[in-house]
Amino acid sequence: MSATDAPLTLPVQGMNCASCVGRVERALTAVPGVTGAQANLATGTVRITGAVEPRAILEALRDAGYATAEQRTELAVEGMHCASCTGRVERVLANVPGVLVASVNLMTERATVRHLPVPGQAERLAQAVSDAGFPTRPINAPEPESTAEKREEETALTRRRMLVAGGLTLPIFVLEMGGHMIPAFHHWVHNTIGMWESWLFQFVLTTIVLFGPGLVFFRLGLPALARRAPDMNSLVAVGTGAAWGFSTVSTFAPGILPEGTANVYFEAAAVIVTLILLGRWLEARAKGRTGAAIARLIGLKPKSARVERNGTHIDLPIDEIREGDVIQVRPGEKIPTDGDVTDGSSYVDESMITGEPVPAAKAKGDTVTGGTINGNGALTFRATRVGADTLLSQIIRLVEEAQGAKLPIQALVDRVTLYFVPAVMAVAAITFAAWLALGPGLGFAVVAAVSVLIIACPCAMGLATPTSIMVGTGRAAEMGVLFRRGDALQALQGVDVIAFDKTGTLTEGRPDLAALHTQPGFDEAEVLALIAAVEARSEHPIADAVTRAARSRGLDLPPVAGFEAISGFGVRAQVAGRAALVGAERLMAREGIDLGTLPDRAAEAARKGQTPLYAAIDGKAAALVTVADRIKPATPAAIEALHSMGLKVAMITGDAQATANAIAAELGIDAVMAEVLPAGKVEAVESLQSGGRRVAFVGDGINDAPALAAADVGIAIGTGTDVAVEAADVVLMSGDLRGVVNAISASRETLRNIRQNLFWAFAYNTALIPVAAGVLYPVFAITLSPMLAAAAMALSSVFVVTNALRLRGLQPVLAEKSSTTVARPRMAPAE
């Protein structure tokens, strides 16, 4: 076991409210070598960074009253021949983040590893040993129980507790409250059952409720209180315990109480436990839906694949696929992993990854992505990325990291919740003392203090931000937008300017033939074939555009001889016995060729952002070719939508000013920065940031990486280079710029939702704690029953989570293949 700088994300048992979050973080950051710890109440996990010593992490959590389970994984290891081999494998395993103990058996060729329950650990262990030269695979490696499964168990257990408590509480409530509301019923109970016997019956049932279904509050809350770190459970335990204790004394030893103060509040204690369990059940159900996006992504992973091994095809579990395996995919099947097509053709539905609704054509040489669905054709491909390296696994990891992040807006919540529960207990103590000294008596003081303890809801404050982040980032991922950093979610909603790189971002990124103007006496198809035959020998992008256009029209390219590239001018060659000259206007002028009216057409094309090219055949001007990097179909609608959101749009490009101005005018771009060299893009972004403006930069190439990093928010086109993606804060899974609009929309709506939740959580506690303390009693004779306090507290958390679930109804601002913009995305009600 050794310390490691790699971050770890661990499930934590026992986190129940925002105060728990703060204690877990403080306990872990106190561990030597730990540089950061971020606990997430909604996911029940903590992310730890620094030189992490696994056993020290376990001990710190245990000392703080929390726990994380150990996991055991067995590996089959090949290629070991002696004790030094086993020692080497053990050292490799011990250096994997999260490993506690590793032992290797040479005879059985197996390794047994005990480790922290880090997701995907089995694959990481096997990969680490394989990289050391010993082929390794997991043997039925137990993965950490999924969050969805844990939440289902939590929901089912809480439901059982709530039903048992409810069944026992109902007769208590009827006996006590029925007598208060219906005098005749009160007299019937008094004359038939007897008042003391009624109290005794209530005592028995309430005791079962508190120390049966309600025992969880005491088991968690009292130890936290003993550690001087009270939490939500502590409030419930002290509040219900006080009500039960006072009622028990009133029942069995009323003489020790001041005369006239003996009374029972068994129904309050039982109803409090029942209502809080009801609230936690509703909350658990709602929280289970917050991770629906991750569950759907995980559900995309196939379970098996048809792999070619030793000349035959066999079905293997997905975990046994290795890089380089040749895999067959039949019509309608899921593609099991990432790879390159080696045979066959088909259309593949990639909508679950990119958000694009139209299936993509796949043939030999094309790439396929694991989790997408094959159409009617059969495909054979070679696996290039497997396991945790696949695009789908990376997407899941990015979404999980973004969902677990803390936003700057949460800093205030963290400061408040650090002192919230102790402050509430202090207020309850003051309330009790004040009403005991000044008020109607001991019973009133107990009720008021219990109401204060029960109505306080740190859970609502703790859940306000993470639940919205989970739902918002998950829904964004379903729309093809990945937030690589959680704080980008907050930063993006505040940007003022969206700056785009032109080539490959606003445009398709490769030139296409825009027009071919032939002179009288020349056949268009023949001229295009001759020009393309010459340009096929050139490596220039413009030459490629002409060649592709000829081949797309089914033209046969004649043979070429005597090809000559004239640097800075163009090319010449003999094509099918004819002299062909292709190049710039200066080449034609040098050769003395009269271009007639073609230069006028060329000037008009340049004003449209097109690049002109001349062709001469046998010494005569034959044609004007214009080439353009076409604007992506969705670009105009995306820019229109950004304007409707109140944002300014800028373009940064290395193109000539005239070409850039033409494109900007066509698209309605507000600011143009042309003739910018790759190294100057950072300066361009910084100039846009002058005056305190916040800038998001959208790019796709290697040369965009510095600008992506320099911007307040970097947005990378997912079809771009890995370098650009790594430098970005937000990744769009497709090249469609509607993703930029959807990213901003998701950011704005998520932050709006967070503010709503925080307002509710703070307003609720600020308003109702004083009411529970009885501040309105002297003037209006209004008090708050502990039962109503419990109902309000339970519903407070449910409200926050349910409000966050509204983000599941977030719709793309731009409909597919539509230029219609919508000022605000539609929000569907929570289920």
C-alpha cells in the first residue's frame, strides 16, 4: 500500500445532511497528504485529491463516524515464473490508487486485492499488471454496487420503516388528537379505557416507533452529538427523545413535575418520526431519479460481443474484449466498443452519444463508437479502445465528475451549514429556558423547544445545489453537452461574448467546389475532368475540393504527364494530349492568357468569401473555379439564438479581412478579428475580455487549445482534436453549433434552479424557526405543533429535490433542423 496523487471518488455511508458534508470534508482534509476533499450529499460520495493513503482515509472516516466499504477483487495473472515475478506484481498492484493489500499466489496464478470501492477498479488493476508484462484479467471482479442499486435499497428500507411507523402511529394519533378535536370522543376514552391506560398504551406504541423504525435517528444522531458534531439525525433524536422522555415522566412519575404541568406528547414523538421517514422516502425516490441520466448512459453498454478468436467467432463478455480484437456486429445489435470498420457497410444510430437524429453511414475505414446501435447492415471492426478508455466510459466519467463538483455559489451554503445545527440546538435551549421562565409552563417550553429542533432543515440547504447539478448536467449530456469541470456550469451562464474560431467551427472545415464558370466553346464536364486530373497530383486543400467534386459527378480523370508545380502561382501538366494550366490570376498574366470577364466574376466571388482559381486549356482561358469552406447548416440558427439570449458573437480567424467580413456579414456576427495567427488567438480572446467582459471561446483544432484555456469558458467541438477537448471546460459531442446554445441554456436554467432551491431553503429556515420558537405567541397566541414542524421539515427537502427534477424537462432551445429560436427553454413538470 502506498500513497498516490491520483484523485479517488468513494461512497460514504452515513452522510444524511449538509452538516455531515462539512464534517466528512474536514476529517479527510486533516489527513496528511490530502490536498482536497469534496463531499456530495446527493450522490453519497466524496472526491479526494492529494497523496492519498487508503488506510488513513478509512481511519479518518471511521473516527468521524462514517464508513466506506472495502472491496475484494481476484485477478488471473499469466506469465509469472518465480517469486520475483509475484513480488513485482504485488508492487504494481500496491501502487494502484485505492489499494489496501495485494497478495499474489504463484501456484494458482491468481492475485487477491483488497481495495477501496473505487468504480472501475477491477479493470484498472488488471490493466496495471498487464502493462507490467503479465497479461491479466478480472475473475468475476465484483464492481462497487451502483448508485442506482444503493438508492433502490435505501428507498425500499425507508419505505418499510415508514409503513411500520405509520401503522403504529395511527392509533396513537387517533387516541390523543381525536380527544382534542372531538370532546365526546375524549369522554368516551376517559370513561371506557381510562386516561392513564390510554397514556400507557400510547407509551408502548411510541416506544416501539422510536426504538424500532426510528432507531436510525438515535443510532446516527447520538454518536454525532457525543463527538460534538451534531447533524440532522441529532436534532430528530433530541427532539423526539425530549418529547418521549417528558411524556414518560408524566405517565409514570408525574409527582416529580411541577403541579399542573404533567401532560403527554407521545403522539408528537411518533408522528414526527413517521413524517420524517415519509419525507425521507419521498426524498429517496426523487433522488433516485436525479441520476437517471447516468443510469441511461450505463444502460447503453452492451453485455457481450461476437469476437474472432483463432479463426472462429465466439460470444465473449464485454470485459474480456481486448484492444485489437476483430468483432462482428449483426444488424440491429449494439456496437460493443470503439473501433475502426474493416469490412461491411451500414448506418449507425449515434443519437445517444452525439444527439444527432440522423443515422451515420459507416463503411471500411470509418470509426464506430461503443453503445451506438447498428442498422440493417453487418459490420466487422477492429477494437481500438476498450473498457474505461471507450468514448462512452469517458462520457460517463465526465458526467459523474461534473455532477460531483461544487460550484462557487455553494461556498455560502458550506459556511452556513458548518454552524447551523449547533446554532439550532442553542436556539432550542434558549427557547426552552425563556418559556420556562416567562411562559405558560414546562409543557409549553418543551413543545416549543422540540418544535425548533424538528422544523430546522439543514438537508434542504445541503441538497439545494448538488441535486440541481446532477439533473442539469445529466440532461445536458443527453443533449450532447458535457461539462468537463463543474464550475464551468456556473461560469457559462454569466458570459457576455461568444467567440468562435471560423474553420471547422462555423464552417465545415474543408473547402468545397462552389462554382465553375466556363468560357464559350468549352464543355463544363470536360473542363472539370481536365482540371481535376491535374489537381489530383497536388496536396493543396483547394485541389482536393476540385478533385472530390469531379469524382462525385462520376467523371473519369484522364492520364496526366509532365506535371509541374509552380511555387506561388499554380500547376501545369499535359492531360490527354492537351496543355492545362491551373492557378492564380498572376499565373495567367505571366503566361499571357487573356481572361476576359472572368476577373469580374472572381472579384464578386471573393466578396462572398470564396477563393477563385483560373484554368487555361491549350493557351486559352477555359474556366473560373471558385472554392469555399461552406458554413455549417446549423450555424446561422445558432448565432441568431445567441443574439436572442442577449449575447454578443465574435469570430477569430486567420483568413483575409475581406473573406472574414463577408462571412461575418452573412451570419450577423458582431465583431471580426481577421488575419490572426494561431499564436495570436490568446491575445484576441484577452482583447475581447477588456472592460470586464466574460468570454466563452468555441474551437476545434490544436491551435485553438491556448485560446480555449485563456477564455473564461472554453467550449470544444467534440469532432475536433483531443488537444482541444483536453483544454476545454465544455465539450460538444457533435460539430453542430446548436450545442453551444443548448450548453448556455442548460447552464442558465440549472443556476436559476439552484437559486430557487437556495432561496427556499434559507427562507424556510429563517422564517419558520422563529415561529417554532414561539415569537408570535405573545401577540397572536400562535404556536407551531411539533407534528406540523415535522411535516414542514420533511416537505422542505422533498420540495428542493422535486424542483431540481424539473430540469429533466429541459428541452433544446433550437429544434432539430430548424432556425426557429426560443427565448426560454420549455420546462416540463417533475414526474
